[in-house]
Amino acid sequence: AEKWVYMVTAQTPTNIAVIKYWGKRDEVRILPVNDSISVTLDPDHLCTVTTVAVSPAFDRDRMWLNGKTKKHSCEKSVIHLVTESVSYILLIENLEISLSGSRYQNCLREIRSRGGDVEDREKGVKIEKKDWERLNLHIASHNNFPTAAGLASSAAGFACLVFSLAKLMNVEEDPSQLSAIARQGSGSACRSLFGGFVKWKMGSKDDGSDSVAVQLADEKHWDDLVIIIAVVSSRQKETSSTSGMRESVETSLLLQHRAKEVVPKRIVQMEEAIKNRDFASFTQLSCTDSNQFHAVCLDTSPPIFYMNDTSHRIISLVEKWNRSEGTPQVAYTFDAGPNAVLIARNRKVAVQLLQGLLYYFPPKSDTDMKSYVVGDNSILK
Ligand code: PMV
């Protein structure tokens, strides 16, 4: 019998939207009501590492999430987004999750249908295009940050799943085409297929083939920026983005106005601000867009509250600071939860910001303090 196991490991960072996606026009294909723009975080922080393995010995598709990792030697190293030279696979029963949901099934089906031939003579591996339909997969995925902390774990997760499977199956699609598959797992995931600044184009086709992510600028373009995430609460959000969006689309008039009249103009302005590294415009657009997204939540019936008093205090402090300096120093944006994503214009400002956060919100323990810093821990030293 064939004994081989063939595997690939990939690492994918999460991304934070500065012009938000909120609302689907097609819930099955995950097609949005407006374009969005995000920044992808540094791959060493807030990322997902996923190992995908295929073997004739596997009797069904299986997946494990956030288990303890056990090292195996890597059968194939992968370029880009991947830094690991070892591969992880975990087979701990109680950490197995179900792959029966339609989002997983759609991603797996789409990627399988694009698989190519794979041959590794040394290992005795020979897989033909048509074999991907019958061969079963083992998937082990690990987030290097708390999954429940409301820090966009699904974005990194589905991007990493699709990227690692594409490598395993020798899929020739470019990152934009792969983004259309990741999108069907979680909308925001499509933007994590690229580093730097990324736009998810809503597209106009019903089949979603033009609803893809494109890179606006790479990670070197504006590398003065420092992103700090203030973890206000690591409790899981009460309203999932899926049901929140559905309720907003059904009940909020502000959402209709936002999608038709506001976001299209902001997208053009944000692209310009990024191109010119114009921090004043970048801040103005990010902050107002985040606030409008939360206003849409409030305009939803029943209303959805993602931010809390601490989030509001952070907004006031940043707004006051920016005004007192005359020119913006820090941009803020909040996703579907109370945690603040703060973007400082440079390293010096980031240090001041961190000092301010520690002063106004003294950490209760050392571990609390660490959770303030994402990006460059050396800032604390
Ligand atoms: O892709 P989802 O379903 O996790 O939705 C993400 C929605 C926001 O994070 C609030 C905004 C965004 O554009 O990422």
C-alpha cells in the first residue's frame, strides 16, 4: 500500500480594515455591498500557521484547530508568507473541528477543482490532477494569538487554509484568484493574501469572479507606520459579524447611504492618501469610516454595540491628542469588538502612545502589558 504523506506549511498574517466591509449582497458567495481597504499586519504577529497534508491512508477530510504542535520534518518548503522550515501536524481528538459547514466545503471544493499534478520521486509521491477529488486531507491550524479575542482570526485562518492548499495541490492561480476562494470562507480573509495595503473590490458579477483582492502598495511603501492593538476585552463578541451584517442590511438606512454614497468616494480618497503617504488624510478617513461603521451598527434594529466605554475613552484621548498637536499623530479603527487598533505615524509617536495607554489604562499584570504591543516588542524596552 502507498504509505506516503505529503504536506505543506504556510503562515499568513491577519489584516485590519481602514475602510470597512459591512454588509453582504450575496450571503452564500460572500459578496459585499461596498469595496474595502485594509492593511496587512507584519507576518510574525497575529498570524495563523496551517499545515495541510494529503495521503492515500487518510479516510476522510479532517481538521484540528489550536492544538499543541508536534514537529514533523517538512516535505516541501513554500515560498512567500512562509517562514517555517518545519511542519506541524496535530492529531488531538478533542481539538478536531467539523468541516461540514458550507464555508469550509466551498473553499475545499473550489481549490480541489483547480489542483494540478504533483510529483516527488524521492518520497514516492505521485498525484495527478484528477486525484484531488478522491484524496483526503488533514488540516492542522494554529493561531499565535487568542482565537476568541476578537482580533480577526478568521481573516488569517481562511487565507492561510486556501494558500497552503494551493501550494500543496500545485494550483497555478495568482493571489487575486486565490483571494476569491478565501473570500468564500470569510470575506475579510481575501485581503490577507497580500501584504501591505490591499483593496477588496466588490465586483459586479453575480458569480463573484470579479470580487477579488488587489494589492495597492507593498509592505515597504509606508513602513514608518506602527500598529498597536489595545486589547480592551478578550471576551468573544456577542453578535457575530455574519448575523450583525445581515441585520444591518435588513434594517439600516444608514448602511444603504454609506454603501452607495459614502464609501465609493472614500475609497478613491484613501487610495490617494496611501499613494502619497498622507497621514493626515489617512487618519481622517480611517477614523470617520470606523465611526460610521459603528453608527451603522447603532442604526441597526435591534442595535448592535461593539465598542464599550473604554473604546470610547480611547477615541476621545486620540482625538484630543491629534487636535492639540495640530496635525494627526495616531489613527484609530475598531472592528466588530471593543479592541482599539491604533496606527501611529512613526516609531517615536508609537512610544508616546504606548506610554499614554499605560498611564490612562494601567495594566493589571505583566501579561496585560504585553497584549498592548503588536508589531515591535522592542518598543517597550
Ligand atoms: O469577514 P468577516 O465576516 O469576519 O467580517 C469582517 C468585518 C469587519 O472586520 C468589521 C470589517 C472588515 O472589513 O474587516
